Amino acid sequence: GAVVSQHPSWVICKSGTSVKIECRSLDFQATTMFWYRQFPKQSLMLMATSNEGSKATYEQGVEKDKFLINHASLTLSTLTVTSAHPEDSSFYICSAHPAGSSYEQYFGPGTRLTVT
Amino acid sequence: KQEVTQIPAALSVPEGENLVLNCSFTDSAIYNLQWFRQDPGKGLTSLLLIQSSQREQTSGRLNASLDKSSGRSTLYIAASQPGDSATYLCAVRHQAGTALIFGKGTTLSVSS
């Protein structure tokens, strides 16, 4: 089946630093990737939609200058949290929509970010 | 704006019980609905996907129903087992290829 990987699986960084999270579709091409954030005991909230070769579309309330998304190839999207603050600590999950698929999405295992 | 609500928020049952998890959504114009399982600190496992034209889907001990006009879905788990303990998330999609809108989930605990 289709596999989506995320790297790193967990990361600890200091306030003010930046951290990059990678989302890869391992055995299919993804024209669209989605980035979600999940706070403890909360649901997944969509942050942005990333289309290969174009700028990401951010949801209302998500700072595009703080959460930089790059989708440079059909198998890789990256999320960079810039100038991280403790309130950015969360579980970040990506999902990938295969090219040519009408409804399926495949989710990555998530990245746990802790900002100290 | 679409809102997805799941009731109950938490549920504890003894092993062997049949149980029902509920999901409701405010905008009935959905493309499909999907149920996921999430273990603590882990990603999502897709359980069942129901297209808007379908009424139900079954996989093993799981059965999901969809009443699109009333904005409701249920996930039925038969003969629950301790291994079923997890958080169950309901999510809807409005168009093909678009993002999912999630509920907050129901955390299930099955005791042996």
C-alpha cells in the first residue's frame, strides 16, 4: 500500500530556532499534500494545503511567514517552523493525495515538536 | 463552516461489548466521510471510508453507516477487545482531493 513518511518523528528545539519537518510519499506521486496540527486531546486542524510547484494555501489564522511550506517535487513537502515558540509545540501530521486518485489520502506517522 | 462533532468524548466498556460511536456534521454537502483510529502519540490508521452515495461500509468487526441528509454517521464495533482501545476520529471531505475536517474524537478504553 501507499506509504507516507515523516522525518523527524520527534524533535526538541530551543525557542527562537527553526526546525524543518519533511513529508515524503515513498511509492507514489502526490500532487497535493496537506499539513495538520494536533494539540493534546484536540482534533487535527488543517494548517495548509501544498500543491507541487506552487505556493501553499494557508488556513485562516495560520501565519504563512512562520510556517513555511515548500512542495518542490511530487514526493516531498517540507514544513519549516521559524522562530519557534513553546506554543508551537504540537504534533504535526502530513497527508498526501496521490495523483489521479479521486478520494484517497495517506497519512504520515506524525512529528512531535517540543519547543523549550 | 463545517463542524464535526463526536459523542461521547470518552467511553469505557468491558471486553466483548458491542458499542456505537457517533459523529455528526453541520453541512451535509460532503463528498465522503472517513473513520480513523489513532493510538497515543501515533499517526492515523484509516478504518472505513464511505462515499456520499453509500449508506454503509463494513470491515471485519467494524461497520460504519452514513445518513448524509441528517448529517450523521455511526461506527459500530462488535465484540470489543482490549486492542480496540484507541481514539477514533471521524472526518469529512467536501470535494475530491481536498483536506479532511476532523472531529475531536472518541477515546475508547476496553478492559479485559
